[in-house]
Amino acid sequence: MSKKCEITGKGPLVGNNVSHANNKTKRRQLPNLKSVKVTLEDGTTKRLKVAVSTLRTMKKKTAQAAAVAS
């Protein structure tokens, strides 16, 4: 399974670990993924791997939409 957000497409970044002696070794910075159940229109559920930052943004947008609607 890939380490990629299924909604936004965020994936791992590549960089360097740098020691005090300035030695550089490759490293990967993985996205913070969470498995979420989503209910589709036809009533079935599906599991998605979603970045937590995406969940926070979706929560914020739905709260703003609810505030505007009321």
C-alpha cells in the first residue's frame, strides 16, 4: 500500500538527515495518514487513507458552511 493521501495526493518527501559533523544521509518524511471510513451515496462504506491535515481542513470547511447556513 502506498503512503499517499487518497484525496489530496500528498505523498512522502525526500530530504537529508544532517549530523553535527555535517554528514548527510537520505531520509523520507512520510505524511501523517489515518484510515477513515466513508459512506458513499449508495449506502456502502469504503476505507480511505487520508492525511490528518486534510481531515482538519475538511472539518474547518464544514463548520464554516454550517455557520453560514444558520
